Amino acid sequence: MAYLEVKGITKQFGGLVAVDDVSFEVEKGEIISIIGPNGAGKTTVFNMLTGVYQIDKGEIIFEGQPIHNKTPREIVKAGISRTFQNIRLFGNMRVIENVLVGTQIRTEYTFFDSFFRTGRFRREESEKVVKSVRILESIGLRERMDDYAQSLPYGEQRKLEIARAIATDAKIILLDEPAAGMNPQESEELLQFIRKLRDKGYTIILIEHDMSVVMNISDRIYVIDHGKRIAHGLPAEIANNEKVIEAYLGGVKKDA
Amino acid sequence: MAYALIAVGYSLVFGILRLINFSHGSVYAFGAHIALLFVGFQFGVIPAVLLSIVFTGLLGVAIDKTALAPLRKKNSIPIAALITTIGISNIIQNLLMIFFGSEKKAFPAFFDFGMVNLGIAKVNSTQIVMCVVSLILLAALMLLVNKTKIGLAMRATEQNAKAASLMGINVNFVIGFTFFLGGASAAIAGSLISGYYQIVYPGMGFMAGLKAFAAAVLGGIGSLPGSVLGGLVVGVSESLAATFLGSTYRDSMAFIILIIVLIFKPTGFFGKKTITKV
Amino acid sequence: MSDNKNKETAGSGFIYHMELFLERYKLPVSAVCALVLLAVPFMGFSQYIMRILIMIGVYTMLGMGLNILTGYVGQLSLGHAGFFGIGAYTGALLMLRLGVNFVFAAIVGACLAALCGLLLGLPTLRLKGTYLAIVTLGFGEIARMVFMNWAPVTNGTLGLKNIPRPSFFGFDLTLANHGLYYLMLVLVALVTVSCLAIIRSKTGRSFIAIKEDEIAATMMGIQITRSKVLAFVISAFITGLAGSFYAPLVGFIDPNSFTFDVSSLIISIVILGGMGTIRGMFLGAVVLIIFPEVSRFLMDYRFVVYGIILVVMMRFRPQGVLGWKSQMPYKLPRLAREELAKQS
């Protein structure tokens, strides 16, 4: 059985079928990309994976446990965390506080511990702060630790979102168009960082609509269009797949 | 029925701005007082009410232009606009108190044709007039929103203000116009209801505003027919509560209904469901 | 937003230096403040002024109570006068009818307010902010109607008279012997320290995260409704506590002591001082309690001015007078500092 198994998930909004019977599998330590033209249903897939939406049909199995239709909290606890296509940081909180919020799901001290500043509170709070600093260091944001998230430049905000996701102790990290709005140099750096994450044992699922970004980095690629999975394979296979080319060119034609 | 007229004002503004206009209750009291003022000038009842409609409508526009429009421009957090309307409500209500005195004042009953026998029950003619006028006004409002050009612009702004402005709709004008309608409907409600109870006081808007708000939410805020239905339900349940539980609980009825509705069906009878986008 | 940022950097010099100063001389500054506050009764102020000072303390607590909910979690309540009244009536009744000691009465009063907060919050806090505001407004009115109509207990519109002063071991605390003043100081200090402890923990971070972005907070595994209810309960508790102190302070309460005007005064304090700050609550209470006293001629316009404060603040400085963001580095816990120093 695969690490993460998605079987025939379907989501309808009124009459519109946003995601139609999509299946895919992810093995531990892979970088998987889900690509497709704008509006293909990629983000909806993420929303179903992370518990934002209930799924109408199908199953999502992670490490042998079904996680579909669980609350976001349960899913984060199980080890899946995400970033957002349009950055959603806690803008008026400091960089380190953003990461600390991420660690909270694994923070055990109770309200009374914090109220009375018990030893347990102080021990755990310091532990999490150290952990957060380490994460920021690894992503190159330690210098920015005291700044407010809002004041970071765009590229660093994206990185901070990833740092926050890592802080939840996620095993699988879902990245929703992480390179969007970055210049080629920034996005190359980011891809390097994603590779490093994979080498540390994280499993990564990426969403992109720009094929060129994911070609070099992905182990395997799934392509969806109009809510349906139309292709699947190694990057080289996808690049030459007729259906994929048609979906993308067709999309261009419609746009023009 | 009376609540329906006030509720419409909440619905209009909420529909377009997604903002609960807390000042609406005091705008309603303002409308009643202005009508009273002009009645005092011996203008006759109908012209007084018409003048009140104009002035109260303008007050609505002024509220929007001076306090709310700058917030929209700055893209402030929603809570900022909410607090602003509470502040405005404070200002209007207390200014009314200063200029008119906080005591209850007599208001002429202007449609009194005695009691009418309807076979099963005797009904005060004022009540009938109120019902009829309310229905006509609501029908007119609905025609305005659904059939006219400005109504189309209002509905477009409601759907997507940015897109509407790109299509050449003057969004600020539309919002201002909506506030005018809200104010005008409050003035009509104020005059009618004062004519019925024959008293006016600055605090009158507080309770009535709250109950009307409950009615608007019950009917599905943002929906005009919903407001009417909500108003009816609140009115009827209040009379029932007064009859069966004693009059002291009358005023709590609206809130109890409100809380129950919000728990079980927060969108009300006619409200639309929204999908959270991530 | 960019507009906002510019303003902050422009003002940064002054605030930065002030914060630096406070940080460096933290001990002497707080010692001086504490001494001054403790010495106030010996400065020969009239009872009238002492009374106003104690009132400021009461409203500081009320501000902090609402601030937990509005300033940190971003949920507006328009019914805090209700919790204030529940605390006041409960405390007063326990002391009047059962002769209970103040401390016990205050704790029961605060707990009962918190319980009402829980019962009201559980079903309603799932609602969007604006709906919550109106439900709380309704709650405030219902609470007042209960005070008015439950005559056998609350004495209806006549209110409760001759509420006994708090006493400790047979020693009555009054205005004249400054006992009430010191009791106020103790309560305000307790509430302040508690608020700080709550905010500087994962609970506080959850609160702020919810205000900043509810969806992102959900995706970080924060339990939104649970956190909101918790904030509501804490907020009601503090407000109820302030109420149980207020009743014996003034000696007489009736349903009209807890109208919507009180709720809107509390909101004005929070907004003026700065939502989401503790320091702001002191400033807000000082300004808004002293203001009507020094401007008796404006008495009628008092609530008009409160309204204007709300409107003007929202337009020009929504973060409040003292609502700046700290420019000091984030304060790392001592253990974490040592750990990080060791490794690098």
C-alpha cells in the first residue's frame, strides 16, 4: 500500500463537478507534482486533502488510516500540512511567532500551565522556540525572525509559509503554487530548498500550472484538466504526452 | 409588519456592503423626529413625511460619505466599519436627545378612520393603512431593485463591486443611493409607526432597530422578501409572547428567535449559502 | 496597507527609543510607578478624586476583559454590560442577603458571568463577527430585562441599596480609609498579570492567529470555536469580577447601571487605547472616565463624544492611540536563549 493513497475522490459544487473521480498515489520521500491549466481543480484537491472540503465520493488513506472528511486539525495532527496559493500569513505577528503557531499542534502544556508559568510551560515553550529558530535558520529566515510577517518581501513570505508548515512536524507538505510571483532566480532557490526537504525525509506534493517549473524537480507528475486526471508519469513522459499538450494548448486557445 | 419596513433598510445595506449598519435604528428615530418637527411647522402630515424621507435619506448618504466611504478606500478590516456605525448610532441618538429632549412626545395619528369591522375581528384602520403602505413600498422597492437600471447596478455591485466598477458602474454612487433608500425607508417606517403608537422619543430606534435586525436575519439578510416574512414572524411571535407569557417577556422574544435562527440556519429563510474559498 | 507601513516607519524613531528606554530601565521605572500608585492616598486628594481613580481602575478591568475578546481574537461584543451586571448583582446579592465575604462573592460573581459567557458563546461563536455582535447586544438587553423583571431577587427597577463594603477580618474597606483604593490596585494588578500570562502563551498566539487569518489558523490545527469560546469565557470572567467590585464600591445598583451605554463606553476604551494592547486599556480608561468629570458643561454631549471617538479613531488611527507594534526584538524565553547560545 502506498504512503498516501487517494482513490476516486469527487467534489461537486451545486451542479458543477470540480473534481471528478481523481486517484493518485504518493510514496514516502517523493516529490509529486499535480499540474493542470488554471481552473482544473488542483486547489480543490488540496482542499479535500486538508479537510477544508468534505469529499462527496472516494477515499483518502494516509499511512493505512482513512483521513477523508476528518477535521483540518486531525489531518495536521496525522502529519499533513500545507501552504496557500495566495499567501495567508499572520501578518501582524512576528516571523518567529508565525512559526510558533505552527508548532502548537504538538505543544502539550495546558492553559493552567501557561497561566501559572509552570516548569512544564517554560521547558516546552523554550523547546518550541529553539525548534522554530532552527527551522527559520534552515530556510534562511533567521535574520528576519523579529520582523513582522507583513513586512517581508514576497519571496520570503512564501518561505515563511513553508517554515510554518514544517513546524507542525508534517510528514507530507502540500505546496500550492509555491513559485508563483517569484523571479527565476528566487524560484530556482526555492526548488533547491524543496529538494533539500525531500532529502531530509519529507514527502512533497506540489501544485503548479506552469509546467516548466516542475519538470526538473518532480519524481512523478499527475495532470488534471476539468477536474479529471488525464495523464500520469515521469516528467519526460508528461512533456510528450499528447493529451497534456492538448489540454494546455486548448487552454491557451480558449484564453485567447 | 412595521419591523419589515425597518428590516428592509438593514437588508439593503447588508446586501451591498456585507455590513450590518448599526446606525439604522437611530436613523429610523431621526426620521420620526424630523417628521414630527415638520408637522410642528404646520406643514400638514403628508408633506412633513415627504420632507422627512428626503432628509433622512440624505442623512443616510451623509453617513456613508463621511464615515464609511473613507474606510472602504483604506480597505479597513470589517470590524472597523461595524464600530463606526455603532459610533454614528451613538451620535445621532444622543443629538436627538439633546435637541428634542429624551421624553416621549405625542405624534399625530394621521390615518385614523376608526375601527373597521372585518367580520372576525375589529381592526384599527391605522393598522390596515400601515400594512397597505408597507406592502406598496416593499413592492416598489423590489421593482426598483429588479427592474430598473439603478437596480441592476445595485445588484451588480452586490455580486462583485470591483467588476461592476470596471464595467463603468459608479460604485460609490450606487452605495450612496442604497444608503439613501435605506434612510428613506427608515423615515417612512418611523413616520408610520409613530403615527400608529402616537409617540416619538429618541430611544425608540434602539429596540425597534434590534428587533428589525432580528427580522432581517430571520428572513435571510440581504433578501427583501425575506425581510418582510421575518418581520411578520417577529411581530406575530411578540404578540403571542405578550398574550401567553406576559408582556414583560415581549421584548426578549425577538432575540430568542434570533439566537435560535442563527444556531440552526444562520442564512435565514431566503439567504444564500456561501462557499469558503481558500 | 502601504500607507500604514509608511506611517509606522516614520514614527518608529520615537517609539523605538522609548521602548529601548523602558526595556533598559524596566526595574526603576516600574518601581517608581508602583511607588506613586501606592502613595496616591497620602497625597491629600479629596474623596471625590479618589473615587474617580477607583472608577478608572474598574473601567481598566472592563477594558481588559473586552480586549481579550475584541483586541486579540477580533470578535466584537456589544453586551458586556450584561456580564458586568451579572457580576455586580451576584456579588451584591451574596453580600447583602447571605452576608458572604467580598472575596467569595467576587469569585462567585465572576464565575457566574463566565458561565453565562460559556452558555452564550457555545452556540453563537461559530457565527461570523457581525452576527455575534448583534447576539451579544441582544444578550445585554435580556440580562437587563432579567434584572428588571425578576423582582423577588433583584428588587426590580428599584435596584439594590446599601450594599455592604468589602471587609477583611472585621476591617471595613472604605473610601475614607483608602481600603477600596488598595483593593482596586490589587484587582487591577491581578487582572493585568493574568492577561499578560494568557497572551504570552500558545493560547494568546492562537487568539491573535484567529484574528489575523481564521482559515490559516484552522489549517495550523487551531480549534477556532474552542479558542473563541475560551476567550469569551475569560472575557466574561474579568468583566464579572469588575462588576462584583463595582457594586460594593458604589453601594447601589439598578438595571439602568448596565445599559448599552456602558457597553459602548467599554468599547470606546478599548478602541481609544488600542485594541490588542494592555497598556492601551489604562490610557483609554483614564481619558474616558476623567473626560466627563472635567467637562461637566459637556455632560449632555458625553455620549455624542464617545460616538465621535469611535468614528474618528476608526478612520484615522484604527489601532488606537497606544496601538503601535513593538520594535524590540522578540523576547526569547531564558532557557531558549541559553540553548541557542550554546550551539552557535
